[in-house]
Amino acid sequence: MPADARPRPLAQFEDFVLDTRTGKLCKADGKAIRFPEQSFQILTMLLERPGEVVGREEIRKRLWPNNTVVEFEHSISAAMNRLRQALGDNAVEPRYVETLARRGYRWILSVEWVEADPAPLDATVKKTEFAAPGLVGKRVSHYRVLDMLGGGGMGIVYKAEDIKLGRKVALKFLPEELAHEPHALERFEREARSASALNHPNICTIHEIAEHDGQPFIVMELLEGKTLRDVISSTAGYQPLKLSILVDLALQITAGLEAAHQKGIIHRDIKPSNIFITSRGEAKILDFGVAKLLEFDETVDAKGAIGVPGEMQEAPSSRIRGPYLTRTGIALGTEGYMSPEQVRGELLDLRTDLFSFGLILYEMACGARAFHGDTTPVIHEAILNQSPVPARQINPDLPTELERIIAKALEKDRELRYHRASEIRVDLKSIVVEEPRSAREGLVKTSLLRPRLTFVAGLLILLLFAIFTIWWAKGRHTQTAPLMSQRQLTTNSSEFPVSSGAISPDGRYLAYADSRGIHIKLIKTGETRTIPDPESLLRTKVNWGIINGWVPDGTGLIANAIIADREPSIWLVSPNGVTPPQASG
């Protein structure tokens, strides 16, 4: 690619020419090679940066920038496989594209970018093999297509609105090249039937299968959230999940597997990218594209094995073994998540899904794959003959029981492995109850105490409510009491009007004065005495006037008095009736 400008329209390498305006790839003899839009996008990214690593995350953002995932897995690997098929390349001994494990891909040949005629090489050639990309904004049956979500080897997926029901759905179209292939169409419809038979909250719902302009499509539940692969991964690489989250997701996944197995359906491609975690924390199993639906006289025995004695009861044309390809070219399984029987190409049963689930469980618990390698043969060799590093050796905080569950799920001998998903669920539930307190990080402990704490919290709320009610009622009573208890304390006639009065500090007595003297009245009973007594009043010739108040300790009164013809003076009067002292001035 020229360093001083953007890539020119034509990219040449060996005997290939790619026209980036049309997506047309031609060989030197002029023969056009058609391949999907996703494969074209990856090829363009690689050709623009020869010799550099193009990360899988970069590719994902380029192909599916809106991050929406539906039942069909947006597989980078599927798009890369289609690209290799178009180029005649090989992942084990690459000629064009080198695979860098867990990093991405690198173009290893030189590329020459050249100008082209104003007209494209072939203006009639479509940029993609799918007829469906032109559907955005159009109506398909009773669905209005809103956006394209992505696609891959087995179809292209759109976001759409169900006009009748007013809900958002996903539409998955079969690729144009397969739409008229009888075996592909039969398999597409069989997959739709098998998935639609599974009505379970942990499995993506299939609503219907229909057709538009000769192209079949599946209508399915639209999901918002992220895949388990995205949940496990982070900017720092893969990370173990917290135990509470791990157990919760594992229980949901096994519930979905159990529902599928009870219907006689083996998924055969269980992996983190086929487990979707919604924004509400619900786990959904996606992509039953390689699922096997039991037919004819097939049964599931007590050990989870499928079939009857002798040959499997299925047509030879549909018989599929292990990871080999069907006539449509779709691999059955994903390297790194296959069971030993898949790798060996043997007939499969329910325990195949349980082995793959064990690999997912290992990855959630350890933040690393159980089996990995730079090439497919190396990975297959590890699956067949090697044991993964014990889970607790990687993550010491894991409970011993979880390590035992993982080890049993990853038994290479099917007879020693779990036979049913329900068996794993039972063992997983025991972890929540029996897990050591030190390893729970407070999460499981909180969940176990939650019912008791809820009860105590309820009692506290009731108690607080009762206290508040009493306080409120008492407050209202205190505010209104003075209005309700007013009463007259003196009953003097106009002949002896009250000149002044004061309440004792303890609130028990009323002292008031009139022309007859000072009166002390017990408020509660109304009992009254006069000080000084009338005879004392005559002897001292005291004329009491204004009562100024009580002394703070309640032992005396301060009052004004006039003795004989003297000027008024201030007196300390004892309330016990003792004759007051002589005037001091």
C-alpha cells in the first residue's frame, strides 16, 4: 500500500486481483471468485496492512460495530475459513494468511496497489453473495427491516420490527448460494424446527420460519447484551468470574442444556461465544445451527446415549460424524471446545455437550482455556491425550467441589463423565450451600443470610413505624393540651380584685394578692391559705400590693407592701405563713 495515500482501487498479489469497489476477486485468467461480505472486509484489512497483525477485536468491530448478537453466531473464524477457501489457502501451512493464536491474523505476501479504469472491473458483479443486504428499510412479510446485524457462513442477520405485534426481532436469511441447494435448505428448516421446539428462558426463542423472494429466513428473539466470551474477556485478557456469578450462569446454562436434551437435541457447538448474557443477567444458549435432532426411532437411554442397538436410525445423507464437514461446508464444532468423540469423528450423544460445557466452566473459573495450541492438530492432540492444568492450581480461591465438577465434566471416557446436565446442576447447587466462607468473598454468605436479614429488617421497620406513630400522636396531644385544659384559678369578687399572681417553680402553687393579703393556693386541690393571717395583717398594718415572683428554690415570694403610711417597699415573704420580718425601708 502506498505510504502517501489511501489504498488505490486494485490490490494485486500473486495471480489475484481484488477490486475494492465491487468486492470482486479475480484470478489472472479472469475467473471471478465470489465470497461473503465479511470475508471481503477481512481481506481488505489484511491487504492494507501486510506484515502487520490484525487483531480479532479489530475485525469484530469492523464487521459488527453495533455489538448486537442474536441466535446466529457472528463467527470471525467462519468468515476467515471462507476467505481461505476462496484463496486456496491452508491454516496449517499458510501461503497468504498466517494465524497467530489468540492474537489475530497477518498477511505474509507483498501487495501492490494500482490505479484502475474509472469503471469497475465488472459493474454487474454484486459486492456480496447475499441478496439480503438490500433489505434495510424494506418490508419482509409483516416485518420492517431496520438494520443489518452481521452474518457469516450460514446466513446474514437483520434487526427488524414485527409490524403486527410491535416487537423487535431478528431475521436470519440463508445465504443466496445455499438458498436453492436442497440439502442446505432441508437442514436450515430442520434446524429451525429443532430450535423452535425449545421453549425455555435459557434458550434463544425461534418464532417462525418464512420465505421472501425465494430466500428462506428464520424469525428469532432479538437479544441485547454480550456473549459469555465478552464477559470473560477484558482489556487485560481473560479473567476468572466471581464465584457467585459463575455458579449463577452455570446453573442457567445447564438448565438450557437439560431442556434441549429432553427434546432429544444435541447442540454440538457449546462455547462461550454461543452463550449470550442479556442486560438482565439471563444466560441464553445460541446457534443451534449444527444441532442434531433425534429422528425416527432414536431414544435417549439412562446414560444419555442416543440411538438404538445397531446402526443409528438416520438417513445416510444426513449422517454426520465429529468435526468433519457436511455438504454445505459447515464444520460441526469449534476447535478448542470439541469433545474427544467429536475429534475422533464418532457418533455423538448428550455427553458431548457436557464435555464442551466443562470447557466453558473451566474457562469461567480459571480465565484460561483448558486446551489450546497454535494449530488445530495440536489442539486436537491435547483434547484426546492431555489433561488440563487443575483448576485450583490456576485459581486457588476456587472451592474443591467446583474443581471436582470440572474434572468430571472433562473426563475423556464418556462412561466416567456426567451423563445428564441435571446431574451437574445438582452438584453446582451444593457449592452455594457448602462453599468455605473464606472463598466466598462475602457474596454467597450474603445470599444465605438474606432471608433472615429480610425478616429482621421487616421487624425493625415495623418497630420504627410504631415508634413514629406514638411520637406523632404524642406530639399532637402536647400541642393541643393547653387548649383542652384551660381553667380559672381564682374566683375573687369585684370587691377584692386580684392585683397580681405567680406560679411556684415546681408548678404546684399559685400565689396571688388582693386587698386582703397574699394567698397561697394548691392548684391540684384548690386548698388556699392567706399570709399573713388577718390578725397579723391588722397588727402590722401591712397593705400587700404586687407579687413580683417566687425565688428560684420556691422557699419565698418577692412582693411589694405598704406599712402604715410609709412609701412602698419590697418584701421577702415566706409561703408557710410565718409572719414576715419588719420592713427594711
